[in-house]
Amino acid sequence: MYYDKKNALKSTVYNKDLLKFAVENGVKVPQAHKEIFMNTKHSEYFYQQLYIDQKGKDEFDLSQKPNNSMCRDCHEFFLGEGKLIDKSEDLKLGNELETVFQKFLESTLNGKLRSSGSHIKIKCQRADTTNKHMPDLKLTREGESEPFSYLEFKCIFRPYLKIKDFVHEEYNCYSHSLTLDIGSENKKLKLLEQRKLVEENGLNKTDYVYWYDTPCLKGVFYMNARGVYHRMDHNPIFYKRVGSQGDYNEKGYKIGSDKKIYLPLSKMGDFRFLLNKYYLMATNKS
């Protein structure tokens, strides 16, 4: 995949618009860092340093975290007093964020199509209403029933600060916090079930998309399903985390996933590239 580093900062325009859209829609993230949904004076600098300048590099040969006052504040906030993560509330928030992203993606892509003179309009809708193992969202041209693309949507607003200690010594908190749940021993491996469906629909049609908002790095990043599954098969660094009280709902059922893999930021595409990809897919009816 060719990556145009010269124009890569254009992605920050879409990132800013998404943050603004989230605020306008009244999204509140409990226990969030103080710069959540904010485009700060250092946002573009760290987007350049931590993402653009390292795009395509080997994941074990990346720059270390900035280790400045921002990092110290981040550590103090997230590793300070224990924060109980309620998975039930996390799921509710996830649905709210998914709806916001869904609306933003549909509006932005339709604006891009309209400005190019195209009469095509697309809809971004839930894809997992009948089968929960399907990816979260689908993109369909208005007037058609067959989706031209699917996306599994994730939000990461907490960096994994202890990743070097618990997963791999060469991983960094900013570069490998893009986690993917692969199920727990108490339930089916969701990703494997989803993989069967994705492969039936065509690997190139599905992307794993992350809305990433940490104190140092903000943006939307993605990896195509083919890359995700290749990583599962050939670079499987898994980590099974220790369970917590928040993993269980009020009825005592386990809803938290304790087995994860970590996708490398340096191997992921950005928001501008993703929108261009969807634009081309929407206008290509062959």
C-alpha cells in the first residue's frame, strides 16, 4: 500500500472535524483524560512524529514515547487511583460512539462524493443486527441492498501504559494500544467466528477501524481484514489479561474479553486514506 507522507497531515483535518462532531453530539466519556475530543497545540506535532514519520517501519524498531511532561501526566492519570472499568457501561458508550462515527462517516463521504460531482449517495448502517458476529457497520449505495464495504469499529481512549512489562518489551504504549479482543475461554472466539463471515464476503471488503484518542496521539486508523488475519496466523503475540470485577454484568455473566492481540500503528492506514478507499469503492460499480 503506497502511503503519501507529504499529504498525510491532511488526515488531521478529518480528525479535527470528528472531534468537533463528537462534542456537538454531547458525547461524554467517563474517566477520560483531560484532552479528550480536543485538538491541542501539540496534536499535529505528535501525529507527525509518532505516526507519519514511522509509517511502514518495523514494529520493533519504532521511536520511544516522548517521555515528557505530557507522558508523566498521562501516567499519573491512568495509573493513579484505581479506576474500575464497568464493561456494561463501556458497551453503552461504545454504541454511542459508534453511532456518532457512523453519522460522521456517512456525512463526510457523501460530501466528498457531492463535491466531485457524483450523484451517488451512500448509507452507513449497522451490519450486525441479524448476526452478532458480523462486522459492526456496512456501507451501501442508496437504492442498492448489497454492501460494498464493511467495518469493525473500535474506540481506544486509554493507552496501555504497561504494555512493555506485560506483553512485549519492544512495544510502546502509543504504538500498540490498538487492541483486538479475540474472546475468552468462557465463550466462543468471536474474531474467529467473524473471520468466517468476512472471508465469505471477501477479505478486501472489510476493515478494522479504530478511533484513537490519547493525550499524545489522536486520529482514525485502520487495517484491512487481510492484514489482521495474517497477523493472527503469522505474528501471533497474544496476551491474556487478568480478569476484573468489571468483566461481569449485573447478572454475573462474563462480558469482558481477557484475550487480546495488538495491532501495530506503523502498519495501519489513516483516515484520509480510508475515506479515499471508500470513495473509490462507492464509485466503482464494476
